[in-house]
Amino acid sequence: MGRRRLEDVYMIAKSSPTASNSDFGSGFRVKLTNVSFSPSRYSYKQVLKNISLEIEPGEFVAVIGSNAAGKSALLKAIAGELRNLSGEVRIAEQIIDRPVNQVIDGVGIVHQFDDSDLIEHLSVAQNIAIRQILGGGHKSKIFSITQSWRREVAQDLGSKAEMGAEDLDALVRNLAGGKRQMLSVAIAIHLEHHRNPCRLLLLDEHTSRLDHRNAEKVMEYTAEEIRRIQTTALMITHRYIDAKKYANRILVILDGAIYKDIKNPKDVSIEEINKYVERRTD
Amino acid sequence: MIERMLPHIVPGLIYGIGALGLALTFRYLKFPDFTVLGSIMLGGIVSVTVTNQTNPFFGIIAGSLIGGLLGIVTGFLIHRLKIQPVLAGIITFTASYSLGYLLAKEGTVALQNNSILSPTFKSIDVVKIFLVAATICSFIHLLIRTKFGSLLLAMTADKHFLRLRHREQGKVFLITLFLGNAIVGLAGALYALKEYAAHVQSHMDFLPFSLGAIFGGNAVAIWISRKLNKSNVGNPVDEKTQTNSKYLLRTFSTFVSTERDESSRIGFLFFVYVIGCLFLKEVSGLIHCNAFTTIHPALDVPANLQYLVVAVIIAIFVWWAGWEEED
């Protein structure tokens, strides 16, 4: 199946009788139907068990659960990163059967470990250039890191990730943790997509390796951008307070299945969320 | 001593050009491409054959193309048939021997036409080869700054990154192997045009020499970068107190420093590889003609130990490079 560009997807969405108007300018609709996953064909252990889920365009969903509950597997299933997956994953009506970036443009992913997102021994500018080219965010046939490109990116970084022009030449391995994560988020949301911000953002514990102050700063920035561009977002987190504060839906994952679907997080206390995660009935 | 050094300068620089081709695959695709042994040999044989029919210019182009073609075969084996890279290189280079014997029935083909290089030492030849090497270094330097260069740099990423994000891996693999082996084929062509002959059983020392130069070059580059960092020339200084020499050093450090982007330092790095190859070829050649005895009688190394000495030097280079990178 050929790779779909954003414009093509919009055309499909426009002509599709099932697509709602909220598909335009907000975010992608995500639909999982009977998704199950075992690490190998011969394994009895199921990491995901028959999950069916629909995420509306523009919805900000937080996924919580204890370790090894299947949260990351759920995100990887949506991102098309799992082999041996049964069931169907659709993003904006496109079936995702390969890494999502190879199927559709406009999806930003921030992984838990940044070796999948940034190349340590290259500079910030080089990393952004590479992601723009690989993410379909750079349309020209010939690309070179010119001064005008640098100015444009520096401006974007300054306004969106609180980084200066001087950071462009820094090697990623020399960046502080907070800056690095901010860069990952900024690339995933804005910089790797051609002028349009992303339409679906997948975040896998993107603040987990940061100290409290930096985690809060990165989370605030992420939430603000999600709200501003009204993208669909799915965020895995162990910080229940973030899930309650920023998300408009919380999924509690337990043993590879959705244990609780909380549609009104603001009305639920942290204690209650804790109970769900620990499956306590008292 | 100097007189004995001269005949090895042009062959050393030609091997240096070949090392640039190998470095392209070794540095970015991260495997030693054994195809280069076939490319340098076949590049020579094809160039002499074509030169005999036409002229050296077409001979050099044909030599480069046959090298590039071998690279594409290796790329196909790796990417389509999923054969291990090192093994794929060995398969292609082994197969290229048959092709060599097809073109050169006796295993040797002699040049009967005019050449662009002289079989004896001429300083104009050094200039010519140096210009070719500088052109290739500049070409790679510019290439890294293009869209393809960015995709090539992305090949050095972690395997998770490659699997999830790099959807152009196959294309980049093929083009890089083509370019790398075409450069090696060019080196083979130049070598044959210098020697006025090409042999199937030749250039077995090319792979260790060029790999040694790459490892040694890396170590030297890191060492120089560290020295410059220690002397603070990379840091901004007060414009008023800045002297011309410091300004020159700062400019130099932008092309050398390991704290800079790959695209800034690649030209210098590849230039060091050429010099490394020249050094190894010189050492080997000087031992072969017992030249060190003119310096001191105690340095009388038997001629047949030339490769052992070079192997020891390469081992020292590899150890030094590992040690510098770890530090």
C-alpha cells in the first residue's frame, strides 16, 4: 500500500460519508478493533487482550496502569510497531500494518527511551533535518541546511521549545535532559511535519526520566500545544496528577485489557485512580 | 632516504583515494565492505582494457562504473536477499575474480596506450592525485549537507530508530555502496594507469591499509580535537585580544572538533584518511627496499617483514582509536 500524504488523507476523509467534520484541522480519529498481541507466535502470554477502543478527533487520552500492564504495547500497536498483532488498527480510516510514519503523515511519537527519537552524536539541527526529511515534512527534492532554514528552525525552536539559536549546533548528547525531551516533543508536534502541526501525538512516558521541575515544565508545554492545535493525543504516564489535570479521558490498563474507561477525569480523585490501578475494591 | 620515499607517494595517495570509498561505507553503513577488493582489482583491469581501445579518460570512467556496479550487487545481496553485509561483500569480491580472469586471460593486462600518470615518480602526478583526492573530499563534504547526506547520517542511528523511522534504508544502502565502490574503482583505475598494467591477483593489501588508515585517522582526529579543546581555541574569545593565529586556529577547530556536527568535520576527517594510507604505504614500501638502514643500521628490518610491521602499526592504530573514543 502506498504511503498517504496528509492532503490525500484529508481528501479521503472529506469524501468519506462516515468522517465527521471534526476530522479537519483538529486531529485523527483512532480506532482499534479486537486488538490482541503476544510477543511470539508460540507464546501463551497475551500482552494485549482483545482491545477495542475509539479515540475521537481532538481527544486527549491518558493511559495509566502498573508496570507490565500493557500500556506501552497499546501505544506501539497504534504506532504500528508490533509484529504478530491480531485485530485492526485504523488512524484516519487508514489501516496501520507497518510503522505508522510509513503509512500516514502527521503522526508524532515520543518514545520512552530517546534512542528511537534522536540521534545522539548528531547536532540538534541535523536531527531536525533528518526528522523533517524522514517524516515527510520537507517536500523539496534537494535539501541543504541553509542559513534561511536555520533561521526558520531557530525561530520555531525559540517559540515552541524554549531553545535558542545557539542550541542548533549543540550535539544532542550534550543537551540537558529537560531540553532534550522538550526537543523531542517539539519535533514530534511541529518540526517534522510540513508547516502543519501533527494530527495525532503518541507519548510514551515522555517525562519519566526527568526531575520533578523539568517534568512539570515539559508536561505543561506538551499540554498547552495539544490544547492549542487541538490534536488527538494519547499519553502513557505514571504521574496520575498529570492525567487528571490535563487529559479529558483516562484509560486504566490492567493485564493487557482496558479495566476502566474514565470519561470525566476532573471528577475523579487521585485516590480513586490509585484504587483502579491497584485493582482494590475497598 | 627521501629518494626512496618518492616512488611510494603516488601509490600511497591512490590507496588513500580508495580509502575514501571504503570510509563512506564503513563510517555510515557500519560494516567493512569486502567488495572493495574486487572493485579496486576490476577497476584496474577494466580501465586498462578500455584505455587500450579508447583513451585513459574513458578508462577511468569505466573503472569507476564497474566498481560501482559491484557495490550495487553487494547492496542487492544485503538488502533484498538479507545476506549478512560482510558475507555479501566476500561473495561479490570472490565472484569478481572470475570476471577479472574473463577480461585478463593470463591474469594480467598490459597498457598499450598513453597514460595520464607516469610509471616513475613525477611531482605533477602527485598534484594530479592530490587534486582528485581533494575533489572527492569536497564532494563528500557537500554530499553530507544534502537531503541524501541527512538520510546517510541517519543510517548511523540506533537500530530502533532505523526500524521505526528510516523508510529509505534500501535506497541509501544501494547509493552509498555504489558511490563507495565507484571511488575504489577509480583508485584501481588510477593505480593501473600508473603501473601500465593490471593484475587479477593484486591489491590484497588494500583493505588492511585503508581500514588501518581509517582507524588511525579517527584516532588522530580525536586527539587533535582534544588538544584544541584544551587550548580553548574553540571557545569564543574577546575580539580585541584575538590574534590572527588564534583566529586561524579557531577556524581550523570548526573543521576538526568532535564537538561539532559531522557535516563540519567530514572533509578534514577524510583528508586524514588519505594521509594515513599514504603513511602506511610509505612504511611498507620503505621496509621493502631496506631504506631504514640508511637512518640507522639497527633499523635493518628484513624486506619480507614489511606486512608484519604494517600489521603491528594498524593494530596500534586500532588500539589507539578505541582508547581515544572511550576516553
